[in-house]
Amino acid sequence: MKIPLDRNSAQAVYLQIRDRIRRLIESGALQPGDQLPSIRSLAESTRVNKLTVIEAYSVLEADGLVYARPGAGYFVSVPPIACPQSTSHFAPPQEVILSEQQGGSFFNVYMASLSAHQHTGMINLSGGFPEDSGLEDLQRIARRAMNQVGSTLFNYDLPQGQLTLRQQIARMLVQRGLEVTPENLIITNGSKQGLSLALHYYVQPGDWVIVESPTYHGVLDILSSLKARVIGIPMTAEGMNLELLEQYLHTHRPKLIYTISTLHNPTGVTTSQAHRSLLLRLAQRYHCLILEDNAYEGLNFEPVPPPIKALDQQDVVTYIGTFSKTLMPGIRVGYMVVTGEHYQPLVERKLLHDLHVSTVSQAIISEYLASGHYRRHLAHLQSKHQQSRNAMLSALERYFPAEVSWTVPNGGIFLWVQLPSNLSMPAFCQAALSHNVFITDGTYCFPNHQGYNAMRLNFSHKPEVIEQGISILGGLLKDYQS
Ligand code: PMP
């Protein structure tokens, strides 16, 4: 790459490099995905200091024109896709679902989604899989983790998890507004284990438990196996309907509220600070515990309020997080934040269950956090997901009938689509499958499958895949109407 520099110019050299590369991108001479010269080679060819090139690349990165892949170099970003609609028309029916007994469907839905994911040529718009986010550097980091920790890596370890990792997670949470110490943390096998440990500890058979309706169906199945009774409080575009919540706190005196306050699964809704404070106040007034699941933490592309746990002075809230959605689900590292008297019994339960999370997995996550790559990786994921979300919103606008509505999430990987009530969901899902698009009936996200017609769409795909999948679904929806 030729970068002519005017050393007598009043413009700083790094800005001249920036402008030249920007022009190459704008003219199309550099295409999205193209790799920029390495810092060393550009410094040599332009006869400038490496720091000057680093400065130029950092400004281009801050402008969103390029992005860094740790260990691989700098690449030209994909141009932003405009967001066609900024407000949601989502206004679903507000019906509370009371379920004294429910059957489980998690196993079947999980297995079907796994098999769709492994099927080449299938567009899986349903599953909770984050898009493969180019973690080339992870192999390098994994090797470094193995070397550094040496032989202690292969021994039994603390049930609550390695201290270094807990210290790093505590620091990360403090930056997100949640003041915790390593002594408040328990490392778990994904957040799913944290949810299961917490629910088995707090809930007894016959207890009433409040969930958002719709909610993460993995929790509905845990509650079903516990023989808990479930109250589904409807979601609005702002979060759980708090008026209805108060009514049912009063009449049913539930033991616990399960909430996904940030980038809710399946709707993508993030609640406001005011909603969080009110939810906590209500829980305290009715002596009800809160289980706050923040599985999509870090995937917001607009600022989000601190978790409900950050407001909790009375140890009412147990908080759950995970690296599944930001790094990789297969590594199975999640964590719980527990304060007060419940911490020790939960650590003991963790020990009873499986002693501790694999030390190898913990060391890899720990090394990733220590290397500083995680923050940069999140910034890259956020901008990539924002592009995909915009691509999906604009495809929905173009291909879906006018009476269909959907949420507009500020991050995460899902949006939620409310479908016409006269649609047969099994027939629609089957028709989509015959066109190689995998979707699942969203009613499995409601207690007892008792909700309105809907589907959860995962937008963490390439824009062209989204375009193809949504155009097929839109065509099918129009066929059903005619
Ligand atoms: N909570 C929510 C809301 C989820 O969506 C998921 C995964 N889909 C989990 C928990 C479990 O994730 P993991 O065990 O991989 O951390």
C-alpha cells in the first residue's frame, strides 16, 4: 500500500495516514474484510515510527472504519446497515398464565436446534447459538493458559472456582456497576448450572414462582422438574407488567421471581432503572427472592442500567452470568453472585454436585480476561450484532405482512415476533423447515405453552443469511394469509 506523506504539512503524520486509508475505503479500493498492512510493514514502507501507525489505526478503529482481530491484525469494517425502525410496535396480550403442572419440552427443542445447527445448508433462526465470532486468538490464549498454570491446572480445586478468575470477574462486574468481591462469586458450569443450583436451593415442591411470560424455557423445565407452580406475568415492551406482578405477589405469595432484566430471552427487552427499582421494592415488600439471569450481559450496543443486584441491600437477589454468549458456549463457564447467608450453602451444593468447574476451562477464560482481548472482542461483537440486528429489522419491514409486530432490542442475539392468531404454528414451522429454515414454535417459551402465536429469531448471522431466511418466512406468511 502506497501512502504518500507530506512531512512539511501542518497535518500530523498519523492523520495523513488515516485520511489516505479512509479514502481508499470510501473509494472501494479497500473492501470490507480486507486486511490492512501490518503495523511493522506500514511503519517500514512509510518510514515512520510504529507508534504513528498504531495511532492512525486506532483513530480509524474509533471511527468504525476498521476493526482489530487480536493476533491477526486490522481489517476493513463492513459498512453500517441503517436501522429502519427505532421504536417497537410490540404490544402483546396481557394475560397471566397460572400453571400448577407443566410438561417439559426443553430436551426436544434443544436437540432439534442442535441438529439444525449441525446441518449444513440449514438457516437456524431459532437456536440460542451465538454466531461463530472469529476467536482465532483463543487457541493461542488456551496454549498460554496451559503453560502458565503448569501442573496445578490438573488438580482438584475450590468448589467456588479459581480465585484469579473470581477476582477478574469481580473487576469486570464492578465496571458494569455491580460492586462485588471474589467472595461473592461461585463459578458454575455455564449459567444453566447456576440457575439449577439456585432454583433447587430456594424453591420447594408446591411453591409458587413468578416468571416473565414468555421466558427462557430452560428455566420452565427446571421448575417443572421441581414440581413448582408457575405464574407467568406478561411481558410488555418495557419488561414484566409490574401492576400484574404486584397483584399476584399479594394473592399468591410466591417464593421467587425469575427475571432476565437485560436483553431478555426471548424478547430482547431491557428494563429501565425505574423498572428495576420498582421490581426490587415489590419483591422486598412481599418477602420474595429474585433470581436475576443476565446471560446476554456485555452484548448491549447501547448503555444499559446496572443490574437489579446492584440495588440490593438486603441479599434478596441472586445474580447469574455466563461467557457462553460472548465467548463460546462449549467452554461451560458461568458464575453466580450471592451475598449474605446463602453463599456458603450454595458453595456446598456446588461441591455436592460436581466438585468444581474444569480448571482448564477456568484458566482459559482467566487468560482471556487478563490479556485484555475480552473488552476488544466485546466491542467487535457489539458492532457486528448491531449490523445483524439492523439487517433483520430491515428484512422484516420488507418481507413480513403489516399485522406482524416485533421487538427492537438494543443488543443480545434475539428479537421476538408476534404472529397472527389464526396461524397454525406447527404447520408454519414445518413449512419453513421444508425450505431449510429452522424456527421453533415460540409458545414453548410460555408456561404450559399457553401463550400467543410467536417466534424467537436469532439475528446473529451474516446479513445475506438473514435476508434469505426472512424472505422465505415472509413468503410463507403471505401464502398462509391468501
Ligand atoms: N439463561 C438464558 C436466558 C439463556 O438464554 C441461556 C442459554 N440459551 C442460559 C441461561 C444458559 O446458558 P449457559 O448455560 O450456556 O451459560
